[in-house]
Amino acid sequence: MASGVTALRQVRERELVAATRALFDEQGIQDAPVEKIAQTVGIARGLIYRHFSSKEELYVLTVTHYLDELAGELDAALKRQDDPAARLECCIETYANYCLRYPAFLDCTLALMRRPARELHEGVSESVWLRLGQGIARCSDHIAATLRAGTESGAFTVADADYMANVLWTQILGTMHLARIRVGVRQLAPGVPELFKVAPDELVRTCVASAMATVAPPGHY
């Protein structure tokens, strides 16, 4: 009986996360209130808190849903490449394009990173915290493993592959945020700002070029 209840609970949790993900993709993170999520699944708002300790916990699990999907795309993309430089280019391009396709993933991840890790940890259960860490680590490890292989072959100069993987991960999030607003700002004349269009596909290329230049030996990129 207990196993049946657990299985039903897991199914309901997956439904709630899927509904949250769908609302994020359709309307954005700011327009996915708990009431609307409950309505989508067909349950009362209060029942959501039988499965999640807070709205934040539900949102964090939705981020892990994105991360699991991204990790799968990275797995598939990297199988087609053997050379470390080509693998890193493929990895960064896949990641940047994922941010471009799913702006809500970008918004969610940046929102989580605005808070100290300790504060975020205190707001969710240990199991949810672990799943978030596993999701991020699985994605960033693709970058780190590629950096280690490239350093061993002489293609890259990286002292700490895990540190650099986290730096590149964060840089891409920041750069791809420009794809959300699609404009840059420049000074047309003293005291006169001007907006100019920013092409999303150009941002993807910039992410790749910036990553390669960051890790390449001096004078090699």
C-alpha cells in the first residue's frame, strides 16, 4: 500500500513540475503563480504544498527538469566530436542555443544565482538541493572534462578545469541574457544614448569565441 502511495505521489510531483515548466515556457517565470499551476493539473492550490514545502522548491525542481534535458542534449552533441577544441565549441554552442530556445530556463537560473547558496539551501529540502546540484554538475562536467582533455593534449591552458567550467557556465548565462532584451546601448553623442539591435545568433557565436579565447594557450586563438 505504501509503495502505491509513493508511486502516486511521484506521478503527481512530475505532473506539477511539467505544468510549471509548460507555464514557464509559454508565459515566463513571472507569470506562473501557484494558483495557475494547480489549475493546470486540476487540483486545489493547497494540495501543491503536500508535495513541495514552498513555491520556491517547485521552481527549483523545474530548473532541474531543464538541466536534465540540457544534459541529454550535451550528451548527444558531444558524441559526434573527438577533438577537444571541437568538443568545447560544440558544448558551448549547444548550451548557448538551449538558453536561446528556452528563455525561462535562463531567467530561472539567473534568479537562483542572485541569492547566496546558503540562503537558497535553507529554502528547499535536502533532496531538492541535491537534485539541483546533480543537475548543474552533470552539465558543467561536460565542460570540465573537455577542458581537462584539452589541457592534457596542449590545446588549452587551464589550471583548474572545474573552476573554469563554472566561470564559462556563468559567462554564457550573462551573455545570453542579451538575447532576452535583444538590444545593446551605446553613446551616440555625449549624453545621448542610443539603442541598437543585438542578433541572438551572433550572441551564440560570441559565447563560443569567448570561451575558446579564454582557455586557449597564449597566441593560439
